[in-house]
Amino acid sequence: MSSSDAFKNLSPTTLADVLGGGQVMDSGIRPQWSFPSLTRVVGPAFTVRCAPGDNLMLHAALYRAEPGSVIVVESGDLRSALAGGNVCAIAERRGIAAFVLDGLIRDLAEVRALGFPVFARGVIPCAGAKAAVAPLGQPVQCGGVAVHPGDIVVADEEGIVVVPHADADAVRQAAQAKLVAEADLSLDAWEQDHRAAVDQALRAGGFEESPHA
């Protein structure tokens, strides 16, 4: 089992609790079609930086990323698409797990029919240029998170979490331990602990009960 496969049973919510919000992409990057509720994308990041208005390096990455990779693109351009239906079809045929794009796509109906997972900021019909050359496999910023090549990307309808490659084993163990602890906790016990924690926070903040509460 690869290091990324070990994260398939770990949700972004659980990982966010372990890692903190700094490793969670902002909510503007979201699935661009409705995945089945149990579908989760997990894979090592193949990082790409595209110049505004240009998508050349994403298209170049199609033929260089290993099967199972999640292609993560820094762009920030909201006036043209980074990819469309044919690009997504080639990505799927070459075994790419998903696109995570700090930018836009087009041909959404084709992508939806294909079933290829795309997380992006939205859809636009305009094509990007193919002229700006940049190195592949460099650290990028995507959704407000620093992503390095080989970091583990975990993405589903809840959000997108980036697990630093160097910390992957420790994060996986902590997340799995959290799942085990939660599985052993009944709702009654959770409510008791939750209420106690809420009441403690209220007291610490000087909250006073209303006589009409």
C-alpha cells in the first residue's frame, strides 16, 4: 500500500482536526460536479504553476505526472479556463486521480459525463493561452495552502486537505487514533463531554444565565 492509499479512510474533517486549518484549502475551491457521497480523492501532489491567462504548464503536466497523482495548480486567474473536457479525458486515460485548480475550468457537462474529479473555483467558457513556460514540480500556493511535490492531497465534498509528505505517517496515526476514539464514544457520552466543555468556556468568558433561559 502506498503512503497515500493509507489516507483513503480518513476524511478531510478528521484530518483538519489533526492538522489545523492551515492545511485546508479555502472553500472557494470545490467540486465542480456532484460526486457520489463516498467518493474521496487521495494522491500525491504533482505541482504546477500557470501564469495568469495561460494554461500551458497544466497541459504539459498531463504527460509528466505519474498515474495516481493529483495535479495541483497555482493560477488565481478568473478570466480563462485552465482545462476543459478533452484535457480531463486525457488526464483520466493517463490515470491522473484529479485536478485541484486555483482557477477555472470549462466544458463542465463533458467533465461531469466523464466522471473525472475536478476541484476548482468555477466555470468559464473562455480558453487560456499556451505560451508561458515555467518549471514543474515546484512548491505552489493553492487555495491559500503551500503545496510541495509529493504532499498527500485528500479531497471530497467536505473540502481539500494537504498533508505534508514529511509528516504523513504521524498525521495518519493521529487521525486513525481519533477515529477509533470517536467510534468508542456513544452519543450520550459525547453530549455529556460537549456540554461540560461548552459550560466551562462560558464560565471562563463570564457568561451569566438569563433568568428566562
